[in-house]
Amino acid sequence: MALRIVRWVLFVALLAGVAQSTPTATGQTALPNIAGVWVLNPALTERPVEIGFSPGWGQAGGDGGGRSGGGRGRRGGSTSGGATGVPPSLRESPDDSVRLQQLTGEARTPPAHLTIVQKTDSVSIADDQGHARTFQTDGRVDDLTIGTVALPATSRWNAGSLIVLYDVESGHQLRFTYTPAANPTRLLVDIRFLERGREGDEVRLTYEPPDAHARAVLSDVPTSTAAPAAPRDARPAAPDPAAPSARPPVLPPGSELRGLTTIGTVVEDLTAQGAACGLDQAKIKTSIARILSDAGFKTERFGNEPSYVLLSVVTSRLPDGTCVSRYDASLISQADATFPYLHGLVAVPVQLLHEGGMAGGSPAAHASAVMDALTRSVNGFVSQIRAANK
């Protein structure tokens, strides 16, 4: 009887294990979804003051790659010599140096925006720093490049995360782990420096959807603290005759848009990838200038307007041909400012309005999508200016 009970328990446990690993109806295990447009939330980012690999002479000792008592030394590269009694490390090749500097820089200064396209067997990641990489998620080596330098990388799904492992140089690897999170929706990116199999410095990044990031920024306003109440028997303080004159009254919000009659158009230079994706700097400027002109704004002949719309488009092209652009539209005006270290007024540009986002698609439709986005932004500026002048 006892033997039958044991067999039954083992049988139930076996069925439970099979049920947990049952694939989906398509025959494949469901993968986590990290696709979308993501914006970095700096408030939720964890970065040490200094990050990087340990000096090369510290790894050449007999401890198998651990950090020695001599400290970290120079960051971002390895040394070719060592102290007395410590064997020197191998010299770093030019390609190793490029990979080391580039990837360490990406960890130190992470991109503010990510666009991820996810397919069944691959993931493409583009950022606002001009990087666009596609990874095969079956564990095979991807022959990526940094400029003309080879960048071997392997990627795979593991426990709900996408793990990308870059081979930087002998004994040095950089591991990126992308993990989606819900409630709230976020993308967690963990960057870990690996030195001969040992885990070193770590960077933790938190990305959010653009609308969630905007809500977080708007809600992160400290509440005003009321001044402590004066005692009931306290007498009002007499005015100090030596006190400086009171600050002029502050005009209500929107007053900075009143009286705008002349607005120019400035388009920053496009990259070669932007041109390959169908974007044209002259066409963008002509279209936006026409919108402003139809709205009743004047434009000076030589483009010396004190107020102008500044347009910026940064484009990356993924290996599969998909175009991804980060676009920004800003209404800029000149203002006179004083600084404590200077005598006199200084003309400085002030951003009055701003809208931005990302657009992606095939080269045939990409230019139209970016132009539509810029048009909506500038039309929004026009509406706000008109509302302020009523």
C-alpha cells in the first residue's frame, strides 16, 4: 500500500513538471515581450561613480582575475606594465581598445531612448546615440561591428529576460540583461562587467514608455511647504529701509508666447542614414515654414529671427532595413540674462515649447511618418500661441 502511494505522488509530481513546461499552441514556449519605444528614467537608474574593468596588471596576478590591493587604476583600458613582482599583462590590440572604450562608454552614458523590434528568432535594438544592432536569440555568435571593428556577441532568452553577451577582449565580457516588468510597465536593463568569469561593476537602468515617463516627470513636483504661523501676540515686523526692491510681479503662464509675430525655421543637418531613409532637410524646412506662414507668422529674409522653430532628426537604420528616427521640435526665443560673474546683459536662447518622439518603419514610408509627426508638433505650437494671445 505504501509503495502505491509513493508511486502516485511521483506520478502527480511528474505531471506537474510537464504542465509547467508545456509549450504554447504554436509549439513554442511563450517569450517575454520587450518590444516598443522606451525612455530612460534617471531617477530610477543606479550607476556607480566609476565603472569599468580592473587594470590589466591586476588580472595578470595569480588570483585568477580578481582585483588586487593596488586599486582600480585607469578606467576603460588595461595597462601593459605592472609593479615589481607582478607579471605584465598582454598588450591590448587596437580592436580590443575600440571595443573596450565604446562599450564602457555606453554603460557610463546610457541612451535616453530605445526602440526595440522583436521577432520570433531575433531582436533589433536602436538608440538615440546612433547604434542599431540585431541579435539572433538562438545563442549563435552574431558578427556585429563597431565602425570597422568586429564585435562578437551572443544572445538568448533565459528566465524571462534577454541576455546579450559582448566579447570585449580576452577575459573581458559585458553582459546586458533586458527584463520586462508590469504594473507599472517598465524595461529593466542590467549591465554587468565580467572579468574572467567573475562579476564586476554593475549598472541598473529603468526605461518606461514615453507617456509613463512624462507622467512621472510631471508628478515629481515637490509640494509647497506653508510658512510657520506667527505667534498670536507677535507684532508685524517693520519694513527694512535697506532691503532691496521687491521682485517684479511674475506674469501668468503662457505670457511668454504673447506678442510673437515673427518665427523662423531652423533644421539641423541630417545624417547619411537619414538621407538613405528618405529624409530631406530642405523639404522639412520648406514644409514647416509654410505652416508658420499660413498661420500668419512672418519670416525674415536672411533668417535672423529672434524666435524660431528648431527641428532635429537623428536616424538609425537597422540591418533588416527598418528606419528609426528620434525627432524633436522646439520653439526657441532669445532672452537677455545677467550672470553673477559677468557685467552687463547676455543674450541666451530659451526653449519655450518642445515636443519629441520616435518613428520607425520602412524607408518608403519613413520620411512621411517623420514629416507628419513634425507637422503635428508645429501645429500644436501654433495652437498654443493663439490661445495665449486671446
